[in-house]
Amino acid sequence: MASDNVVTLVGNITDEPELRFTPGGAAVANFTVAVNRRFRNQDGSWDDKLDGFFRCSCWRDMAENVSESLHKGARVVVTGRLQQRSWEDNESNKRTTIEVQVDEIGPSLRWATASVTKGRRSGPSNQEGAQGGQPGGGNPGGDSWGQGAQSGGQGGGAPVGSPQQNQGGDDW
């Protein structure tokens, strides 16, 4: 099933990513991305227009990687899904927010360079993770080889358990 709920943001992280852990031990990183648009005005000078601040969340290995790799001021490219959350505050007022659940994130290389280091897997193998019902389709290492399993078989990647699937030792 295709999803039309896809958002891509290019902007700057406004504060250090906040890394926390759920009671079950899953890592979650929260951060905000400020999106600006630059354009020339009528007199030929450049103007910046703030399009907004977008709260983002990512989970597990990606959360830990974001916390270690990205910092306040970093220009990033984020893709993910919009998700609405509701809760009741201390004064019994109903609150609602819309956040980006991050599927992919990386530094923008338009005005910067980056060094990329492949992370080490800390969880079960891809097949065990997929069978164990872990969100992310059993792709705990965050590599890009098993993306078909992560999105329900859409968008490429090899099926879980196929010989083409990355088992963690392949170069990317």
C-alpha cells in the first residue's frame, strides 16, 4: 500500500538532539529543524523567509546515530511522515502537535562536507528482527539494503531472507 504522507525538509537543527530511552530500552532522539527560504527581492538583495520550525523524532539505532553525529546548527535533509499526537496537560487542557517521524536523515552537502562511517549492528540479525516484529522491518543496523522490508515491500530492496539482502558484512 502506497503512502501519500511523505515530507522532505531541508533546514538547520535548532538545538542539540535530545536522546532518551523508553522504559523498554528503545532509544528516541528529538530535535527541531528550522526551514528557511532564500530569495531575491525587487532591489536585488537576498531575503530569508522562515517557513517554520518542525519537531522531528527518530528511533533506535538512527536515534543514537543522530545524537552522536548531528549537532545544533547542522544543515540536514530529513524525510519522514507527519504524525499527529494528542495529550492532556497538567491543567487538563487538550493539546495536539504534529511531528515528523524520521525515516531518513543526513547532512546537507550543498555547503559542507561530511565523513561517513558505517555503524556496527548491536541487535539481532535482519531475519530475527523481522520475525520478532521489531518496527523497521528487522533492519536494526540502519543500512539501506533492506528498505523493502521496512516499508512493507515497497521502494526497492530485497525481501527478508533473500540472498541479495545485506547481512551486515557487505560494503555499501
